[in-house]
Amino acid sequence: MARSHLMNKQLGELIDAMEVTREEDTIRSALHTFTLASSFQYYAYFCFGGPEATALTNYPLKWQDTYLENDYRHIDPVVTTAQRKMAPFPWSITEMNDQDRRHRAFFSDAERHGIRSGFTIPIKTGFGRVAMLTLASETEEQPSIVVRDIMRAATAVSFVHANIARLTNNVPKGSNAPLSSRELTCLTWASLGKTNAETAQMIGIAENTVRFYLIQARDKLGATNIPHSVRLAVKRGII
């Protein structure tokens, strides 16, 4: 019988956890807690589309090595589906496998390392890049996950993306402190053309608070306005 449950509560708890995380260990711990609460064993954050890809996962180390050695990112059906759908989706080896020899090899390796089904939430992060959070399981059956608030799911992944981006990039020149998760999240949505009102609704805060975070980000980046802030953040690899 398919695993069927509502994920909104877990997404809210992940957003809350990302508000207070500052170190890689606490980010990993929050993702691990979210994964288990959602009835999965593994998580994988992945951001790609620029000159470099960024990943954070608890997949088995042998699977990570196999994935890198075979450059599976370019044929991974979960990645290509995420790019095409840009919306949360469940998947399983049984449902996604086809007659393509490369895909059969990929899924054979994945299954050998205990990766058989999962649920993926992708978001666009600006300038053609995509970030995605995947939960994976050793169970063969495709999960039945209910996400009633798609924007809440996107916000949770954007919070994860913001925290990991802060870890993987140097503090901007002229800044005495890295951008907070809220500042990064608001700036990320601004880079995607969202208004302050739209960002406020998605995150669940007041419009004036969004404006405050954007001004804070602008000042930390040494920018002259919000579009300039977005350009500097993208140029420095922050979003």
C-alpha cells in the first residue's frame, strides 16, 4: 500500500529549523529530522545550472562516489524531470525506468545502493539555475505525498538553499556579516521577479518586513538599490 500523508506540517517545521541554523551540522540535522518525519531515509539538496554544482546529502557514500564517477547528473531522470516540471513530484524506479540503456544503468546502480523511490521539490533560484530537495527511500513503491501549499514547499527549499549558499560562499566584500536566511530568501524571490507583497504572502510575514530584509541585504552587499543587490548576489554566487 502506498505511503500517503500530508507534508505541510513537516515543511513548516523545516522552515522554522532553517531560521535558526547557522552551521553545516545543524542544517544536516534539520534535514535529517525532516526526512524521517516524512517517512524517508535519505535527503539530497542539489543546486545546478551555473559553473559549479552544490550538493548536501546523506546518501550512502558509495552511491555518492558512483554518481560522481559516472557523471550521472546529466542523465538522472529525477533531475531532468525536476527541470521540466518545476513542481513537487513523487517518483520511483519502477515508474521512471525506460528502455534507454543509460537510464537502466543509472537505476540499476541506484537500486543497488538502496535508492528506489522518492519525492522531489524543485525551485528556480535565478539566472537559469535550479535547486532541488529530494527525499528518497529504499521502498520500491512510489510514495503518495500530499502538499496542499505548493508555495510553502518552495519556501522551505528556498530556506535550505539560502542557508547552504551562505555556507558555501565567502562573505561579500565590504560586509561585516553574512546575509541571514530571511535576507537571502527575500533576495532570491526578488531575483525571480516577485514583488514585496508576493514574497510576504509566500513566506508568511508582513510586506514591510520583506522590505526591511531587502534593505538589510542591500546594505550588507554595499549595493545602491535592490536590483543592484540582486546583481551583486548573483555575481558573487550567493543566490
